[in-house]
Amino acid sequence: MDQQVVTDFLKLVRCAMQSQTPRLDPEQVNWQEVFRLAQAHQLGVMIAYPALELVNDPASGVFRLGMQAIGSGLAQQQAQSRLLEQMRLSFPALQIPFLPLKGSLLRLMYPKPEMRTMCDLDILLHKEDLEKAGQWLKENGFEQEEGFDHDVPYTKLPYLHVELHYRLFSENTSASLSRFFASVWDQAQPKEEGSWEYRLSPEWFAAYLTAHFAKHVFGSGSGARSVLDLWLFQKQVPLEEKKLFALLDKLNLSQFYRRMIRLGECWMEGTPCPEELKPVQDYILQSGVYGTEEHRVLAQSAQAESKGKHLLLRFCPPLKEMRYHFPVLQRLPVLLPFCWVGRWVRVLKKGTGNFRREMEVLKTLSPEEMEENRKLMAQLGLSRFRA
């Protein structure tokens, strides 16, 4: 990754977050690459504002890039905000308690809410209210999609994607986190007296953000936006550190939290990244907002301790993972070998393109790269973390 592009990108992010005009020579900035990096982290809207302070010629390619990012970001943000407001107006009549998660609350802390883009509007509900909420969404033009064992997604093109969560984490892929946050409603309070909208305590919200971030870093990587979310939340919301670190210690995430806050401080202060955090910064900036296939295969191989074990787990996943795809295993785990065969048939029917790409990545991995990944996870305090 071009270090000058990284430097310019982080400078623009810092100026956007602090509402400052960047000290950059616009002629010396590789705008195409800077915007490409920003879009990979869903921060295109954010850097567009300071970029347009430097380049305000409508005929310029930079101007067009910036205006396009801001236009689409504003349209999405306004559509999502209207939908959340509709829920606030409609759910009390339906007697549906609801708890907005992540981006819909975090974006209010940014200098401009559209700077904090989000693909999904995440809402936590009680499981018994899923049907009522889903029916309301369908009546408002949404279509239900296939979900997981912790959420039900709905879509209304072009901008609206809603995930109705009834757990914060999947029991099949994130069993430890799912158990830890199972009592999340006990930690929630109405936003105000008589409200059907709920909020987590600041410490539980910070612990949830940290756990969600760590799960993705441990899996396939996660991007700069997650660092900014965590840093901004602890900067703007008073936290009782004793309570927060009691939660993080139970999750084995205290070191991870401290590292990410320190990285955010470096970005916001404009200070050089310490040597011990450079591999962390590189990994995050290479990951993009949702991680990469390369990082996923690398992480799984490193955790399996060899490429051979990784392959075995891909062909014959453990029971806890297979139960989601084959519910019969909940009652009859003895059928696991037959379900492996059923899984292979499904893969063949869908096509082997994804599998081929994974094998291509796997072939290029070296033992040294897997060892580096293990060292990185240890440095982040994720060696004992279990999603």
C-alpha cells in the first residue's frame, strides 16, 4: 500500500473529524487512490468534505468524486433516518420495544451524520416481536431475505436494508459472544420514561462495539471506520472505566480495546504510529470495511495451525457450524457425516467459483504469513479471544 496515499487519506479523515481545512497541496495528492481507499472503508463521504475545500472547480475530477460521494451518502442517510423515525412513531402502537444498534446512534456523534455511512439499519427486538415488526416492514414496501440464526434481513431498494436482530451474535459462529450478550435486554433502559425505544448503558454499548469489531478483525479483518467509531464513542460519552474493563476482561478484549483507542488517538492527533501498532494499522487499512477473502483464509489457516487442518475444516465443518445449515442436527447429531455430503452437493449446485478462489489464496499462503498473523492477533490480545 502506497504510504503517501495512506498519509493523505488519514490527514483528510482527521480534518473531516475536526472540521479543519487540510494543509495539502491538491496537485500532489493522488486523488483517485485516496478516494479508492476511502470507499473501501466507507469513508468516501467523510473525506469528500475536506477534499472539496481544496478543490472547488466543478470541472475537476476531484470535485465530481466528492460531490458524487456526498450526494449518495446524504440520500442514504436521510432515507435511513426517515425509516428510523417511522419506527419510533409506529412501534409503540404495535407494542414493540426496540433498541437501535451501532451506526444509527454513532452517526449522531460525527460532525455530519452522513459521514458515518451504514449499509444496514440494525435493530434489536425480542424474538416474539419479529413477526409483527416484519409485517410492518412488508406493509411499507420491504421484502424479507434469508437471514442467519440471530437476525432477519429486509430490503427496500435502492438504499434501505434493515436487520431485525433477536440476538446480538450468532450462536453457531459466535457462541461465546452470543452467550455473553444473551442478557442484553437486562442492561437496557427506555430512552425516556414511557418510550418503547431502548438504550444500552454506555459501558455495555462500548463492550458490544468492541466485541463486534474484534470478531471481524479475528475473522477476515475490519476497517478504519470501526476504529473511528470506538475512538469517537469513548471521546464523547462518559464511561465508567471500572465497569467497562470488568466487561472487557471477561471477553478477553481489554488489550484489544486499548490498542484500538491508541490507534485512533494517533490518527486524530496526527502523530506517527508507534512501531508496535504499524502492523495493526497496515492490517486494518488493507482489510476495508468488511475484511477481505485473503485475510479470512489467512486467519482461518493460522487459527487451524496449518493449511491442511484449514482444508479439513472447510470440507468437514464442526457440528456447531453445521447445525445452522442442517437443523436436523439439533436432534440427531449422529447424522453429521451425511450432512457433510449434503453440504458438498449444495456447494456443487451453487457453483465452485468461491471455493476455487479460496483454494487459490490458500496455495499462496506461507507458514511465515500464518505465523505473522498469529503474532498480530497476540499483539492485539486476541490469542485467548473466542467469538
